[in-house]
Amino acid sequence: MWQWSSTGANLWEVCTAFADAGARAEVADAREHNPRHVLREFLTTLPLLVGAFAACLDEAKPPDGGRVSSAGSRKVNSRARPQAGQGPL
């Protein structure tokens, strides 16, 4: 997902872009054309990635710079290990 993170403002938009690209490229597994499947597969592996410090979660920032609501989206970004004193989330 990190490679695709620039294609959307939040995780759902990234999953949609990934699924659309798979459909255009005629990926054999038709499930990969469904953004819900892409999201489900990603979320299945997310705890392992976060636990190994291979990924961290960044809060998505709205375009106007305001706060994200309590139901706001999250954007995943796999970066280097968090700095001392910061957790992976």
C-alpha cells in the first residue's frame, strides 16, 4: 500500500485505485479488482507489519488542514522505525 499511498487521501481511496489498476491490467484473480477485497487482505496483514515495525499508521490530514473527525480515515505509510518514545501507532 505504501507504494500506492500517493494515489489517494486515505486508505479506502488507495485500495480503490489499486483495485482499478488491477482490473485495467486484467489481473487473473478477479477478487483483486474489488477494493473491499484489497482492503480486507491489507488489514489481515497489518498487525504483522506494525508489530515488526515494517509499517506505521499516519493520520490522514484533510485538504483544508482541519481535524479529522472521530470517524476519519487513516492512511498507511511504511516508514523507518519510529523515533524513541514513539509507538508504532
